[in-house]
Amino acid sequence: MELCEITATELSRMLRKKEVSSVEITNSVLRRMEERERELNAFITVTGGIALRQAAIADRALQATKGMPSLAGIPMAIKDNICTRGIRTTCASRMLEGYVPAYDATVVRRLRKAMTVLMGKTNLDEFGMGSSTENSAFGHTRNPINKDYVAGGSSGGSAAAVAAGEAVFAIGTDTGGSIRLPAAFCGLVGMKPTYGRISRYGIVAYASSLDQVGCLTRSVEDCAMVMESLCGHDKRDSTSAPLASPQLVENLQTGVKGIKIGLPAEYFVKGLDPSIERSVMNAVSIIRSSGAEIKQISLPHTPYAVSCYYLIATAEAGSNLARYDGVKYGYRADESCKDIASMYEETRSRGFGKEVKRRIMLGTYVLSSGYYDAYYAKAQKVRTLIREDFEKAFREVDCILTPVSPTPPFKIGERIDDPLAMYLADIYTVALNLAGLPGITLPCGKADGLPLGFQIIGRAFDEATILRVGYVYEKNSGS
Ligand code: GLN
């Protein structure tokens, strides 16, 4: 196995024992990028020079100091909708093509403090809008397991990078499934924490009441380790919960005896691919034999989740993206414009891609007077019902197990002209964002050589339990 393919946990142990240096690991990742990046297009910006400098600094610190952060010297990648000081942050949009932030997002600051090594900024669906990383102004990302297939989205570049060995772990964002879907499509562990668990300061807003930062990793232990370094209160984000970072790695060993896990009837219905149902049920039986109790539950408002999500997400997106007017940020079309109104119009027509325009139009429509009550206000009511479904379920069970995607990874180009088919990829992931709950996805086998995944949903701020269940599954499934 090459260094670039090893887990962060194992590399961290090797670094501490001086069996390897961070510069060696980084060089292994850079070699892999040379072999595969042209084909995969996982990155929008590669920061090889920065990476080698950071790796050398980490090596010196690891030599000199005991008790270094566990992620010190580990190469990672960051989704390109997360602000990095001095490194362009494009959101995969023409609109922000040349935008270089003057500050770091809080998560970036935390990763710098942990002395991680930045390999680059990863590709995504423009502003996070999509499920396949095909809606990028910088070209689509390919799935490293089979390059004819999508890597999922919108954090598809982050997923492809980790799966291909172009980063050891990656940071993504998840508004309706954008970490969990690509993690499942690329055979990785992906976590979206509770809303408020990780600071959103410096994350380019898509739908602010749904957006969360999280990570894509090669193992559950890696996920716990990365989460620990990202979590914790941040006074710069008013929605950040006033809680210290939880002890997640330590808690992994606790086992699952006595834990009650619910299987929602509404998630195992017509439309779920039989290969996914089989592998998810296989994961259920592994977890059951490890000592957990499995119960059937109901989340009755599930069928409304996708419609509810696409009303709220587009309404918020329409408002958030109003700031890109050619005046304050990024791209401006000013050559042929005779007045300010035509400058706005030209800037937005040329700067945004097709899907982003579709979302802005939908969002403007659902917020317009006359339709506000019928769509936006109604969706907010349905959101409350969805949250209440989970509250009721969590009186009976400690976590909930579901599929991640109704189908295995799909081919590049297959759904790009059919927005509804694309939106349906999110059917099992969006309810969590609407309810603000944490979810983790884990790989559970393959169909025709392509990875499949399942999801474990937890109570608010109880990432520890879903990680524990995931850890037991990973150990006992031999993956
Ligand atoms: N696919 C969903 C959307 O397009 C979710 C995207 C995300 O989580 N950023 O809105």
C-alpha cells in the first residue's frame, strides 16, 4: 500500500514513531495527483508548494515537541466553498473565479492550528447546488472507482480526492446530503454533524438554515479524529452551539450493547434499488449481532421531505446569492453595460450557471407575494412536522439506520438534463438537514464494482453514539 492510501489514524501513529515523515507522505500524495488528477478533476486549485512547506514545518514540530495535535502532518483537501486566506475560493462558479478571501474560515483556522497539510481546494457543484459535481464551471469530477460514473455531489471533488489517494481526508459541506452522498458513491465514511456543532464562519452560504461543515474520511476513527479538531463553539458564528468539542475518539470503544436502532418503514419502499436494500439489511444484521437491538419505526412525513427541502433551500439560496451583483464580489460584466441595471443583469446572466439560475428563479417564486404562504410558509410547517417525526422516534430508539441513496452511483451525463431525477438522489439525506440532526454514512459493499453506503442518524449533538455504532460495524464487517 502506498503512503497516500493509508488512514489518518495509522499515518499519525507512524509519524509519531518516526517511521515516516510528513514530507514523504505529501510527496506520495503529489505523485498520485500527477497520475490521476488530469482524469478525475477532483481539484479546482492544487496547492502543492504550500503543502510541501507545511509538511516540512510539521516534521520539524513533530521532532521537537511532544503532544502535537493528532492530525499534524496529515495531507488533506478543502471544498472550494470554504474561505482560505490568500488562496482563491471559487465555489466552482464563474462568479467567484478570481475571488481570493482576505480571511480563513474558522474550520480552516482550526486545521492550520492542528498543523495539517493543505493539498488544495476541491471541485463541487456550483455553490453546492447539485448531487453529482457536474454543475461546476471547472468541469465535472469523475468517480475514481470507475471514471464513467459521477463521484456524487456536491462535495464530489472532496470524495474523489480521498478515494483516489489525492488527500488523506477532506472537508466538505452538507446542505441536503452533499457530504453523505459522495462519501457513499466513493466508498468513504462521511459525516454531517448537528446544525451548530461546527462553525459556519467563512463558509460561502447556500441555504443558511441547512448548511453544515463535515468531513470525508477512510475510516470511522479518522472521522472521529477530524471531527474533534473541527468542533467547538465559535463566537463568530451566531448559530454555533456553546459547547466544547466532544471526546469522540475515546468513546469509540464503548460498544453497542443495549443501543436501540430504528429502521423507518418509509425509507425502505418502492424505488429503493434491491442491491442497496440487500446491502443495508446486511449491515443491519452485522450491527444486530454486535449487541444492538433493532426496531421498526415510522417517520410518517418522509414523503414530503424532498419537496419541502427544495422550497426552503431555493428560497434561502435566492436571498443569499443576491449579494453577487458585480459590485461587491468577484465577476463583473461592465464592458457593454449602459447603466447599473444592465450591469447587474449581465453579471448575473454570465456569472451563474444553469442550475444556480434555476434555483434563484424557484426561490424568488416561492418567496413572492401571493405564493409565499402557499409554498414557503407551508414548507416551514412541513419542516416542523418532519422534525417532530424524529423527536417522537428518538423517544423509542437511540439512532436510526437508513440507505443514503436510492440507487447506486449513476453515469456521468445520465441525469444532468433531468433536474427532478437529480433531486431524487437526495430523498434519504435531506430530512436530516431539515431537522438539524447528525448523520454518518459508511460503505456497505458494492454493486457492479461500485460502492454502496448506509446512513446512521443520531439525536441532536449525539455524534458520539452514531460514531460508536459505525465503529462497531466497521470492525465486524471486515471492511
Ligand atoms: N443535492 C442537494 C442540492 O442540490 C444538496 C446539496 C448540498 O448538500 N449542498 O441542494
